[in-house]
Amino acid sequence: MSFKRQLLLLVLVISFQSGFTQTETDPFIETLLESIAENNQSETDYSELSERLYFIKQHPYDLNTVNLEQLTDLVFLNPLQITSFLDYRRDNGPFVEIQELQLIDLFTEETVQYMIPFIMIAKPGMLEIKKSQAKSTHELMTTYSRTIEKQKGYLVPDTVSHYTGSPFKLLNRYRYHYGKNVSGAVTMEKDAGEPFGASTKPYGFDFYSASLFIRNGRYVKKLALGDYSLQFGQGLSLWSGLSFGKGANIAGIAKLQSGLKPYSSTNETEFFRGVAATIAIKHFELTPFISYHAVDASVNTADTLINESQISSLSITGLHRTATELDNKGAASQLVFGSVIQYSGKALRSGVIVYQTRYNYNLESGQSLYNKFEFAGSTLTNSSVYYNYTWNNLYSFAEVSHSVNSGFALISGLMGSLSNKVSAVLFYRNYQKNYYSFFNKAINEGSNASNESGFYSGLTVALTPKTEISFYTDFFRFPWLRYRVDAPSSGRELLAQASWSLKKGTKLSFRYKSNVKEQNDAGENTINYLVPVHKDNYRLDFLTKLNANFQFRNRVEVVQYKKALNSQLGLLIYQDVLYKPMGSKLSGNFRVAFFHCDAYDSRIYAFENDVLYSYSIPAYQDKGYRFYLNTRYRLSRSIDAWFKYAITQYSSGEDIGSGLDLIEGRHKSDFKIQVRYSLK
Amino acid sequence: MLWLSVIVILSTKGLFAQNINAGARITAMGQTGVALQEVWSVQSNQAGLASLHKPIAAISYLNTIVGTEINTQSIVFAYPYGHQTFGWSMQSFGFSAFKERRYGFAYARNFNDVLFASLNFNYHQLSIAGYGHTGTYSVEAGLQYKPSESLIIGAHVVNPSASSYDAAVDAILPVFAEAGSSYLFSDKVLLSTALVVSSKRIADFRTGLEYSVIPQLAFRGGVSTHPFKQYAGFGYAIDHLCIDGALSSHPALGYSPQISLAYEF
């Protein structure tokens, strides 16, 4: 070790000693999850990511052995930072102190703070390492939740469409780890309204998932039995599960693949079930996979009018509450098989994906003009080529994908750390209107990566170590019609965010986001003219640490929606109090929120704390107040319990919700109980 | 179809206002010239001229709408003399049947390399085939403040007296004020911003970035929010000669390519 390095280290170690005592990672994970949730406004399951992060927190990575793929799990690191980390370690030898991370080129003070909870430095002969290498851990968790008020679906007579099951939701999860290389997961779930017990098949729960995952064999680097996920390239062709979209994290636009992964989420539609393995030979990796499972679909069975049965639509909600939903449950089947071959060199990674998706019936395309180019048929073959390459301070990535006998899609991007304070991202995409993939998670502004082209440019500027500005603009076109858009259209999005870390534990940030898209005018015509739809969000966040036990979090958000003569305004203000005393058995948090939104289009999404591993991002809509309380109590060393209660009180109206979810009255309340038993 | 859109665009008053073109470098940086200093400051914020030490001449050609003969041609010259710089500019916009010309004379002064101030006088001329021509005058004033080697803050007002052609002519002279900053993060990275407020339209926020891979070669990019435009470009310097290219993209008008040449004496 050079003298200069020793000196620097000494200074760093002295000045950062205090940083070790308490680290708050949660606000960051929350911000990150929130930025994803805003872009996919459907119900996404974040439990897998949060479970993974908590697991890493408990079993931190050793700075001297952590590899590229493990670093990818730390979602706040961008590809240039990861390369920079690996280069540093290669050039300077093993890490001696954690604070040495400060010396890495592209690591900011904040990066290091985020990283600290997830890493450590193993000292030779350290007892814990040896122990954890061959040790079983079990975790069993049960979550029970329900809405207290009766919803219409449970009250209407059995003669009309109604919810056949009881109004509670029950989730059982079992996780098993043997050292770091073997893991198993079983998930059993029954959603609210789904039948539970003997009357249904499969017996008991509505959804079962199980997986067994083995890592680090000599040639077989990964082996998955049961349910698994596949994430390759830029998500244009083969990517299942969670993915990040456009958000305040500019570097997040470049997807970091994790290849074959075990599946443990409660999402009932987006997974593979079967066998998959990653076989490594020198710099090459081969990942063959095969998956077969039933899928929910609305099937038109063969009769005198149609010769053969057809799938009119696939359902992705995973809800099986009414007679129709139960009829559609598992009505079709999906077979997926294929392989990925990948080369990984020092700076270059590139791969080829080929796979086929088969349904047991033909998929019908929709009858409207806008879905004229939708996929029709029962078999789809996808092929794709991707690469990413690091050269000095530049990271370039691309994927070209083809759905055989139909269209092409392209992604190409460049990310550069122009100086230690400025980084920029350029990202171009072009998805043909007849490009299809059933496992497509590429960055898009529409509903999936098809029928779209666009150019995105983003900039992050660290004005001072405490002040950061992020800014991006995106211009996009949709060459074919879309739902409620009767002509080719275009739009743009802009986001600007400034954040200040005022002092330790206090952070202020302001964010402006503006989106303009074209949509049909309000007329009741066969074909409509397009009018621009403007949506502007202004958000102010304030986070402060009162003392060792209390933290305050505030937000004010205003949304402005304007479409021709229809203009709406939405307002959300909330106050969170987080109580987390060191070493206490009890911790918790609560929120009081006031919201005043003119109508549906001016609704505001906001992140909510929940029981462990659960995250929710409800939309605040209409006018009223919301309160929730969330507590955790440590019953014993191995048993933890969580409780959440939430109530929303509306200031006007006769009822809440619509359809079978309708509740009479002006308030809605829910509670959730969760118990975890862990055995180490 | 293309001609139809050109007619539509030309008949829209706001867009028809003469666009002052400030060379390919400033264009590529999102037209954020208010706090930049170079020869093309004579067409953006004349105060920037006062930082020059040598005479420079430059020309620029902008194909305003691809596929039409509508273009913008400019020629500028700056001559520093002691703490003062004199600037001349000439710009012609339009096509054979429609021409808008602007002749400018700028005077800029440098106060200790910290404060830069300028005044600019323009003569505008509009000629339409078959209808004749008309002319008018306007003024501009600019300031730049350079508190450190890496930071410049600029402000600029254009045509504050709101002078215009005589009432019979359906063409306007833009009236606007802009303020902005540029910051040199390292010898490779220059970031600039500008906020432009015009009498007719709401504020337009612009930002631009210049990245010098090597001292001779730079890549640039920028965006403006109202109208929403994206810009990109490059610059290459050999000895006394500097070549800059730029491409801007407008959601309705499409791409506009531009090239500029500058020679330093």
C-alpha cells in the first residue's frame, strides 16, 4: 500500500468513525421503489427486492470477494460505479477498511452511506464466516389482512356476480438458506375474496409457488428447480419480474441484468416454472431453460361458429374471486423454452437469446383498429442480441431484438461520467408496432415496448457534496394508434429534481415532473381528434432526524392536470413520524395525510410504510384524510410480529370504490397482522 | 404536404418571429448563449464579446426546415480593442420570396475580467416578393458577471422598447429577457442554463452541456422546454480554424442541421 493511500485512509477512518453507529437505508429503498411504482401504475410486488436487500443486510457481502452479479443486487449502484469498484479492487489489492470506498473514483459520499449496511470486510479466520458457510436458516412468515367494511361483492345475493370467498387475505411464506449457496422458498397465497379450503382446487390456497436454487457448482453456476425468473440484456426480449423505469435515478435507465434468479414473489402471472441452469465454461455462460404452467385466460371454446378454441385475452391480475375469474383460472397453458449464451470479458459482456413461447390455443388479436398489429397465433419465437461495454468513463449498451416473422426492436444507450461531478445519459429506443415479446420490460412510455420510438437524455450534477441536481427529458412518438388515441401521436416528459442534505439525517428535496401526451378529445365520435394532455407534478420532501429515536418525514405534492377544457388540481400533504429506538423491542411509524384531488386524473401516488417486505403505493384520490399506524414488536429472539391499521375518511360522497369493491359510507379501514419465526 | 406545413408554420405568428441564430456551438448547447463567451455572443448576449482577445470572423448556415429552401445565414465579426470589443453581425432568414434581414452593431466593455457589459443596435429589414419591403430599428443590452474562473452569470434584454414594423405588416420583432449561468466543472465539462421570458409566451428553460474529449474536439447537447426541443452537436478546432456542427429537433418541424466556421486572426 502506498504511503499516500495510507494517509488518505487514516484521515477517512478518523472522520467517518461516527458513520458506523446508525445507518438509515430505508428512506432510500422507499424513494427507489416509489420511482418505479410511479411508472408502472399497476400492482407490482416489491417484496422480492426488499427481501433480497434485507437478506444482504443480514449477510453482508465481503468487499474483497463480492462479484459483479452480487453488486447488481445493490440497485443504487450504476454500471459505471460497479466497474469502477472492480477496477479499484484489481489495481489496489484487497480492501482494508470500509471507508476506503471513498477513494473509488465514482463513489460519492452518499453511495458509500447507502452501501455500508450491505457490506463488510472479512478478516481471515473470522469465526462468523466459517459458521455461516455451512449453516441452515429458516424463516416462516404468516400475513393476515382484511378490509373491515363490507364490500358489495360479499353482500349481493349468490345469483349475481359476487365474491365467492371470504374477505380476508392470507399469505404464508417459508424461506430456507443453507450457507450462501442453497436456498429454497415456498409461497402460499389467498387473495381477498378468493375461496379457501376444500371447495377449490388446488386444495387450500389459491396460489402456490415453490423454488429451489443452488449456486456456485463447479460448472453449474446456478440451478433452479420450480419457479424462477430470467433477466437478460436490456429487458427488450427476456426479462421477468421487477424492473426500473424512468425516474429521478437517471442512471437507472441502463438495466443491470441478473440472469437466472429464484422466484419468491406473490405475482401470480409473471414467472417461469420448470428447470433452468447456468453453466459456465471459462468466459462463456450458457443458460438453457424450460417452463410450463397454466395461465389465466378468457377462452372461446370451439362450437358451431368457430372451429377451434381461442384465447380472447390473457389475464394478469392473479385474482380469482368471482365465478368468471374462477372459470378463467388456468384455462390455458404456456410453454416457454430456450437458451441464452453469454460472453463476459473484463469490459465487454454480450449475449444471444433465443426462445419460444407456446400457448395451447391461438391468441386472438383485438378487433379495434388500434390493436390491428397485436400478436395473433399460438407460437412466438424471439431472438435477441445484446451487449454492454465499458471504456474509461463511458458505458455503452444496446439490445436488438426480433420477434420471428414480425417486427424488430432496438435499444441503444450511452452513459458517461464526464467529471466527478457531472454524469450524463443518452438513450434511444425504437420498437416497431409489430414487435412482440411476452417477457418484455424495456423502458417505454406506453404500456409495453412496442409501437414506440423515443430519445431520452439525462444529467446528474453534484454541485457540492451536499447538493445534487437530476434532470431528464424524453421525447417519444407512437407511430400507430393506441387505446383512446385515434392517430399516430407523440409526447414528451421532463423531470427535474434538486436535493440538499442539510445536515446529518436532514434532507430537503424538490421535484418537478411534467408529462404531455396526446389523447382523443372528449367528443363521442367514431374517430376523434387528438388533444394534448398535460400533467405537472410539484413535490417537496423534507426528512429530518429529531433525535436518536424519532424521525419526521413530510411531503407536499401538487398535481395539475389539463386536457382541453377539463382542468383538475390535486393536493396531498402528509406527516410521517418514525420511531425506531436502538435495541428496543417496539418500533413503529404513523402517517396523517390530507388530500384534496378534483377527480381521478389528478390523483396522487405516494409510498406507504407497511409490514416487513410489504410495500404499498396507493393512489390518493377524491377528498379526505388518511391515517395509518404500523408497529413491530419483537416477541422473542426468533419471533417478530407486525401490525398495521389504516383508515381513510372521505369528506363527501355516498360510497367508496366501484363495482364489487364498492363500500357504502365515507370511510374505509384495513388491518394487517404478520408474524415471522426465524430459526438460525 | 411539406409545403402545407410550411405555410401553416409561417402563418403562426409566434413561430414566425425571426429566430436569432447564434452559431452551431450555442445552438447545440440548447441556445443557452446568455452566459457563454465567444464570437457568436454578438448574436446571443453581446457582453460575452468583451472577453475576446483576438479578432474573430465567423459564418453559419442553418437549414431551418429540412426539405425546404428556408434557411438562416449569418456572418459575424468581432474586433477587440483594449478593454472594449466591437462586433458586427448580419443575418438573413427566409427563402427567395420572403426575406428577413438583420444588421447589428455591438459595443462591449470588459471591467477587470469580472464584469462585462454591452449595447447592441439592430436594423431589421423585411422584404416579400410582390409586396415590397419595410424596415425598423431595435436595441439590446447585456451583462455578464464572472465571480470566479469557472462561473459566469448573464442577463440580456432584447428589444425592450418593443419596436416593430409598421402596423400594415403582419410580422413581429421578438421582445424578451433572459438570464442564465454557465459553469465549468472541469477542463472538460461545461454546463450552461438559461431562462427566457418573452412578452408573448411563458418561460422557456434551457440547458446545455459541452464535453471536450480532447482540447480540440468537443461534443455538445442541450434541451429547451418551451417549445420542447432537443439539440446535439460537435466542434473541432485546428490551428486558427474552428468547425462546429449542430442538429436541433422540434416536435413538429423535425430536424434542422447547421454548420458554422470561425477563424481567429
